[in-house]
Amino acid sequence: MTPYLHKLQSYPFEKLAALKKGIAPPAGKRHIALSIGEPAHATPHLIQEALLIHLHGLSNYPTTKGLPELRQAIAAWLTRRFKLAEGQLDPETQILPVSGTREALFSFAQCLIDPTADPLVVMPNPFYQIYEGAALLAGAEPYFLNTVAENAYLPDFDAVPESVWRRCQLLYICTPGNPSGGVIPRDGLIKLLGLAEKYDFVIASDECYSELYDDENSPPPGLLEAAFAIGNTAFKRCVVFHSLSKRSNAPGLRSGFVAGDAAILQDYFKYRTYHGAAMPLPTQHASIAAWGDEKHVAENRRLYREKFAAVLDILGDAVQLTKPPAGFYLWIKTPIGDTEFTQQLFAQENVTVLPGSYLSREFGGLNPGRNHVRIALVAPLEECVEAALRIKDFLNTL
Ligand SMILES: Cc1ncc(COP(=O)(O)O)c(C=O)c1O
């Protein structure tokens, strides 16, 4: 086995299963799971139909690069969404389909990191667990940027020592963030682009929640948009990761893409020809349909907005929380320890949430996930409301 394997922690959901083991919640209350970030709204018909119509494509091996039509549909979507100049993105060299961003966020580090150069991979803390696993298995050391309430749960890039930037080969950012929903403003992205150039590192911008935002008039900015705005029209050192899982309620489709710096993507393409995970042809056709339609995405946002409003109405006074600008999580401070909170809530109310400390690491004397829980508003509205009422009842017992 690779010696790096033992550095991996068990996944948060394994820890959660262990935490709940042996506890018998009240039988009269049906279980409500708000722990996993799996979208539960219906997958739009246009995606299902495109998939079905193209099932015959299963008789062919797909290529790593994917169909030109898919890359063109993605380029058109990125151009519209992030206000790029027409023709600025070359579908031939600046876009690659991936089988969900999870495998891409992981494999990208395996391709990019030079383990002989004492590498650091910088990432937010708490974080989507793949970043850390990717860094460790690529032979790099993770460096965490604690995100705390005082900084709107965003990383404080100004506080990073120069010695860290010098060793940094890859910076993962997650905007909108999981778990907090925090959005890095355009100025912040522009500042990062300056740092990436100065210290010669690559920015992997995980934007898979970018389409789930509260304010229709202010969609979260993206890294390509920021690069374009400052004249980095070749998107040097930038790679963005987008997914249909959350945007289009299709987590089982396993469809996303990476886009950005052509030189980096050329190497990553070579890597992927060995890595595998080419996207099946029916999935590519379903993805073309999905990236070409915004109506279902607007409806999706409406459903989340409805749930946030209802749940905040119930929990707003009972607990310290702020409405996130994007994403589908509530990241709340707990009046007792986060694992205790989770365990007791399950035992008393049969509601499962995720302890914040399962998503974070102790770094610089602080574990920023501690005393927080993540509540995924993925269940239907009535279930979210029911869960919020039960959480409120539980809070009243503390
Ligand atoms: C922050 C973040 N990035 C990436 C992913 C992976 O999504 P997918 O592989 O479905 O595209 C997730 C899934 O939960 C996530 O929360």
C-alpha cells in the first residue's frame, strides 16, 4: 500500500454512523436526515429524457475529451453565466468533462502536485473532505485556513504567511462554501489571482454550489470571471470545477466539468487518459440538455429559498445563525459540543445533522468546526419544517 494511505481519516459519515450506533431514537417520530448534502428535488425531465433517448450510446466507449457538442454547451454556459467575451473560452483546449467533480477534485491534485518539492496544498477549514485526501495521497502537506464567524466563514488569505505561499503548489477554494455557504467576493478572487502569479501556484476553484444562491440579482462570482475582469484572458493558473449534481438535482448522473488554463488542462487531459472516468455518452447528452436550460435551475433556487425562509423563521431566535448567501446548508453554532448535540438530537428527536468537527481539523490551536453543526436543507419543505420544529424543541431542553 502507499505509505500515504494511513494518513487518511475515516469519512465524516462513518464517524457519524459510529456516533449514532446503539442509540434508539423515539419510534413515534420518523427519521429526518439533514446530514448528507445529497439534493432531493426531482431530476428534471429534460435530463432524464435526453439520457433515455441516447441509451444506445452505451455500445460505444466514450472519449476522455467528450463530445465537442458537450464542450461547446459548457463553454456557452460559462460565457453566459460569468460574463466572458464571446469566443473567449476554447472548448477544444480549455474544457474537460469529468464524472462528477469529486473524482476531478481528487485526481487533479494527483496530476498537479510535485511531491519532490516539499509541497503544500492550501485549503479552507472546515472543508469538503476530498481536498485533504487528494493532498495527502499526492504526497503533499495540507495547510488549513480556519474559517470563523468573525470573517463570515471565509478564509483570511491576508493572514497566510509568505513562507506558506512559497511552498504552495495548489490552493483549493470552495465558493460558495461547504459548509457555510460563504461566497468569496470578486475582489477576494482577484487578490488570489495576484498571489497565484506572484508565488506560482494553481487555484482550484470548487464552484459546485454556484447556482444555488439567494439573491437572483447577485449570483456568486466565479474565478474565470475574476480572471477575465483583470485581463487574465488565458485564465492562467485557474481551474474551475462545476457540477450538475446540485445545480440540476442530478447527483446520480455523475456529471461535471473542469475549465480554465489550457496548458494545465493539456497535462490533466493526458493524466485522465490513464485515470479513466470518461463520461458515458448518454450522460454527455443529458449534460448538454442540462447546461442548456436555466428554467429548472431557477425553480431549484426557489425551492431552496422557500425552505431557508421557513426554517429560519422557526430557528431564527432559538440559535445563533445567519442566512447564507448561497448553497443549501445551515451552519449553526451549538450551545453544547457538536458531537453531543448531534447525538442527543438524534436520541430525542430522530433528526440527524452532521457535527462540524467531522468536517474540520485542529489547526493553529483551533478546530473551527467544533461547536457547529451542518444542516442540509435537502429534504422536502414539510420535512425541513418538521425537523426545524424538533430542533427548536430540543434546543429548549438544553
Ligand atoms: C464542496 C463540494 N464539492 C464537490 C462536491 C462533489 O460533487 P459531485 O461529485 O457530485 O460533482 C460536493 C458534493 O457534495 C461538495 O459538497
